[in-house]
Amino acid sequence: SLMQLLSNILLWDGIVQEDTVYDLGLSKLLNRYLLLNLLNIPPGPDNVEKCKKVVACLPERWFQDLKSGSTLPQLTNFSQHLLQ
């Protein structure tokens, strides 16, 4: 249900202010609740599939102007989880 909520929040990108979507979707939902659940799932195929679903929700345009190897500040914790 958290994934569905994240997906629905990120659909508002382009309709409401970007800062609002970042704050609600990434800072609050992803970093507070969803990432906590991902950290408690043992490493393996199930965890990878859930992370892929998170990545699939993220609007591509958020990453167009980023330098190679960098990410949005709100995605730092999620990126670190992916690297582990």
C-alpha cells in the first residue's frame, strides 16, 4: 500500500509545485516509511523487485539535469540502500 501511495503522490508531479511533491513523496513517505520497510527486508530478489518499483515511480525529468553519479538530495538514503 505504501508503494501505491508513493506512485499516486508522484503522479501529481507537474500539477502541483515540485517542492511539494519532493517533500510529501520523497522526504516524508519514501524516507520515513518505505525505506524503513526496505531496510528490514533481507537482501535478495524480493528486495530488488521492491526497489525497482520505487525507481519506476520516479519521474525521469527529475534526473535530466543531474551530473553523472549524483542524485537528488531527497534520494540520498535510498541510493545508499541500493549501493549496499
